[in-house]
Amino acid sequence: MAGKTRRSPSWEALRGIRLAGTGLPGVVVLGTRYFKSGRDFVALLARRPAVRVELTDEAPYAQLLVSVPDPDSTVAAIRGATGV
């Protein structure tokens, strides 16, 4: 993990194009999104809060962007588990 885990304005954080996974605009985005310098893993549901985790260069993805019920406790749990 690169040290950045935070609440995210979910849909605004999307980048690249979806080549693996599924999506209905404004409803759900699940899968891998590819962009010029890498790829992201995304699991977003409409009108749900999300967290964004930026990963290290060694990770297969640049970031994880995931809808969660409670972003604050999710961020705290990730930071507690990773020490970041």
C-alpha cells in the first residue's frame, strides 16, 4: 500500500476505460479499468460511499476504489491493519 487510504467521491475518481468487468452507467461499475499508465480495480454502487486505496508500484493495480457501508471505519481498519 502506498500510504493513501481515504474516503472518495466514488464516481469522480473513476479513470480509464473498462475492459474487464461490467457496468451500467450511474448504477454499478465492477472490474478492472485500464488507463495509460496502469489499471485500477473498481467495485462501485450508485449512491454509496466509497474508499480509495492507492497501492505501491509493485501491486497489480494502481488503486482500489470500492463502495463500503461505513468509509470512516473501513479506512481506520485498513490503516490499523497495515500500519499506514
